[in-house]
Amino acid sequence: MSSMTRGGLEVAPPVASVQAAADIQARLEDQVLPLLSAGISRAISAWLERSRPPRRDALEEIRIRKGLPLCMVLSFGDVFLSSDGAEARPEQAFCPDAREVERTFALLTDCSSYAMETELATGYVTLPGGHRVGLSGRMSAFSTEKYVLREIHGFNIRIARHIRGVSEKVLSRVLTGGPEKRPRSTLIVSPPRAGKTTMLRDLARVFSEGRAQINLPPCQVGIVDERSEIAACYGGVPQHDLGPRVDVLDRCPKPVGMMMLIRSMSPDVVVTDEIGGDADARACAEACAAGVAILASAHARDVDDLARRPYSSWLVEKGYFEVFVVLSRRNGPGTVEYAGPLPEGDETGWRLP
Amino acid sequence: MKILGSVLILISGALWGITGSSRLNARCRELERLERALLHLESEISYGLTPLPRALMVSGQVAGGQIGQVLSKASELVGRGGGMVPSEALEDALSQAAAALIGPETRGVILEMASSLGTSGRMEQMALIEATRERVRSLRESAAADAARYGKLYRYLGVLGAVALVLLLT
């Protein structure tokens, strides 16, 4: 384990090694495999049987593509599966056909794609257990702005993780000083698949539960879950443990949802995922100005990268966020590279090696 | 004894005729129920955006009768809960239904709809169900005409056949 420090913080061990051995096999067999066609389900089930727990627990995604090899994405690489669940070379791997992909799509959407037009327009659906299925296929345009996926060709099933405790390393940095702690506005920055949402979720849980040992009183937490990923609501119920004081606006656009939550639910903290444009950034700024702590994430390699983008540069420069947490996959997903305020005159402090 | 036998033959003939006639009427009623169920299914899908398993269950409850049982059974089998696609679920449910009440033409119409049920957007589903309802209406009208024409025939045939048999035997 690296003993390297960044921003005065010891680099955290990989999330994969931190996470409790939540039985991924049982969760997949219960929540995901029944929704896949028989051939795909059989191959994955056999792979789960064959694999030892460290390998099995490293599973992050299942990628199913019409006519292409069935692929399991692990935290350290990916493997292709043969029809009997053995790891195979791409040319020997099991390739789901059109019928299997169609059947899988029908089951994933509960045979109700008409009821999921909003989800299909955004390109993903949420499953029981909070697993998220990204979709690819042929887009149909209804107008210059409205596109809907028509023929589905592929799925990316992202396995939801319930990882408690990943925020422990950064918790003291995201709280104010003084006798009674309160959350500070924090922006979590990382490239994709580095654990931003997992970190957001765990911080939301800690704020919602409160912690007497460090004088952190419980907070009312409002979540604007535009992509249904933080709470992963299924049938209106969060599929992740977010503590007892959480209100979720599911699939609500951030600019609308943040102000709606502030007006209607009086939260102490507003949590939202992936600030991705000018309207999102302005909504964050407005919420900060309303006296609410914002806990948000953004896609970027580091804060320098974030500061180069027009929509977010002023958000960083104006100081709306008091704390920045930079994550990477250097030692596995969730490696904390930095946690603290914007450093002055030391740009290298942000950069990853 | 002879009189008792003749009475029994007459009663049996009349019952045969009534049964045949009521079978035609029952088929007509099932088609009416199917039409009602499709109307309800359409509104569940278009206004409620109700997931298909629940939409089928509610439509089945509204319809009642043999069709209601078919839809309720299909609702248990379809989707995430039962692991079947609509065509498989409805085929399975129809295989357990009485063939006399839901004829091969009606089954064909239901299964044709099932092959596209739940696979497209709201507007396409509404058009699909509307088209199916039109076909069911046409089947029902034809069944009603059959019931009116052949219902009487069955009843007369039953009684007259029994009378002829009694006369032959005596």
C-alpha cells in the first residue's frame, strides 16, 4: 500500500479491498440474473460459481452486446465468458444473439417499455437493488431535441455497491471546525468509475445519521438524483442505505430539483451528482447562496481540469465549494488523491502523477 | 316405463339444445369481456403508464370470466416477477383456458397482440391495442350473429331431435 500523501492526506486503500464481502453472488442471483435471457444468465451464474470471492467481488459491470462476446468488467480488467461460464478468448466466447438481447430488454424493462420512455430517452434503467443498466442501440429522433432508443443492441449492467465507510478518510475534511460540526459545501472530482457516487452516497448517509462521537448532529439531507444513481430509487424507495433523514427527488433535473428541495423540504445538505453544464453550476451557486451545504460531484481528472471548463471554472474560482475531494483509480476505485480546500499557488497539489 | 323413457329423451334433447345455444352466447360474452379488458388495458397503459404485469392483472379483474382468468394468470407469469415475455405468458395462460369459450381465432388475435405488447412506446401500444380491439369487436359481432342464428337452431334441433327419437322408438 502506498504511503504517499496528497494535500496532507494519506492515500486511501482501494475501495475493493475496503468493501465488506457483501455477497455479490447472492445479490446477482436474486436481483439481476432472473432478468437476463437463459443463455446469458447461465454463463454468468456458472462464472460466479467458478470464481473465488476476491475475483467475484471485483466485478463492476456486465457488458452484453448483440453478436459480441459476453464481457465481465472487473476492477482490474475484463474477461470474456464462454457459454459454460469459463473465462475465454474473445473468439471462443459466448455471443448473445438478437433473440437473447430482445428477451433481456423485455425482462429488464418489466415488459413495459412504454412506462420507461423517460428512462429510455436518458439511456438507462434502474433495477431492484439499485443496479443501473445503460443501454445502447439505434436512436430515433422525434424532433431536434427529443431522441429515443428504439432498437436495443447492448446493455451495461453496473453493479450497485453498498459500501459503508468509504467516506471515513475524508470525513474530517468535509466538516467545519468548532465544537459542533456541520457539513461544508464539497465537490467530489474524478474521472468515470473512480467512486464519486459511492463517496457521495456514504457522505450523505453519515450526514443523515449524524455522529455523536465527533459532535456531528444529524442533518436533513435532500438528494436531487437526476440519473437515479445516488439513491437508485426503485418504485420510489431508495435501494441504498442513506440514513433516516433523506428526501429524494428522483430523476429530477438538477436546476429544478435543487431549488424545489430548498423551498419545500428545508434540507441542511443538498446532494447531487455530476454537475455537467452551466445550468447545473448556477443551481449549485444559488443553493450555496441560500445557506445550504452542497455535496456534489463532477467528471474531471483533477480540479485543474475542472477549472478549465467554462461552466465550472467560475464555480471553483468564486469559492462556492469550500472543500474538494479528488478521487482516482490509481490504487483501485475510490483512491483518495486529495481532500481539502483549494490550495493557493500550488497547482501541482491537484494533479495526479 | 315407456313414458318415463320418452320424457327423459325429450329432456336430454332440450338440454343438449340449450347447452349448445348457451355455449354460443358464452363465447359472445367472453368476447365482450375481452373487448372491455382491452379498453381497460389501453387506458392503464396510456394514462397510468402502469407496468404490464399490473395492467394485465387490473384488466383481468375488470373483465372477469374466462378472459379475466387468462389475463390474471398471464400477469403472474410476465415480466420481472414471472420471467416470461408477454407472448409466452399469454400462450401459457390461454393453454389452460377452455377452448370452447376462447376459440382459435380469438387466441390468434390475442397472441398476435402479445408478440408486440410492452415492446414499444405509449402511442404505439395504444395503436396496437386499438387495432386488436377492432378485430375483437368484429369477432364479437360475428359471434353474436352466430349465437342469434344457431342458438335457436340448437334449441329446436334438440327438442325436435328428441321428439323424432321418441317417435322412432315408440
